[in-house]
Amino acid sequence: QVQLVESGGGLVQAGGSLRLSCAASRRIFSMNVMGWYRQAPRKQRELVAGISSGGSTNYVDSVKGRFTISRDNAKNTVYLQMNSLKPEDTAVYYCNAFNGVYEYWGQGTQVTVSS
């Protein structure tokens, strides 16, 4: 079992930045993929960014060039640096970990971007 705890969400004006953190209760180097998802009101949850154990990253088109995902295996933490935030980025952001067999989720952190 792995517990994931997100932090760093909040209210920010459009154009601002936030950095989300996801602290894992166990070592994350064994996780095949770590990712950030988001869910806005009345919308489906979507993958925002993912990072493999080898460091490969992928992003949804809407955040490319603005968001950066990274992982620090020594701190068992995954980050999402979000720059140039837009009102449409408003959502609950969830951390996700997948070890090839099981999938784990955090409780989510709210990000609100005002115009």
C-alpha cells in the first residue's frame, strides 16, 4: 500500500504560478509511472502529466510549455510546476502512482485560477 499526499494548491491569478508536490509513503523509484491528473466540475478526470521511472515525460497538449513534471526519488516526491496559469486550469489535481499492477491515488488538492 502506498499513500500519496498532495500539497501546494491554492488560489492564484491568471498568469501566476504554483508548484504541486506529491509525497509518497514509500519509495517511488519502483513505480513505473507517476502522474498528475485533474478534474474540473462537470468534466471527466484527465491526465495532465506523467513521468516514467526512467524520467520520460508526457503532457496533455493544453499544458505543454507551461507545466513541468519532475520526480525526486530520494525524497519520494513528485512535483508539478505550473506556470502561466489560466482559468481553465482550475480543477482538483490528483497524484497517481502505478507500479505495473496496482494504482494509487492521492486525495487531491484544489487549484483555482482567477481571471
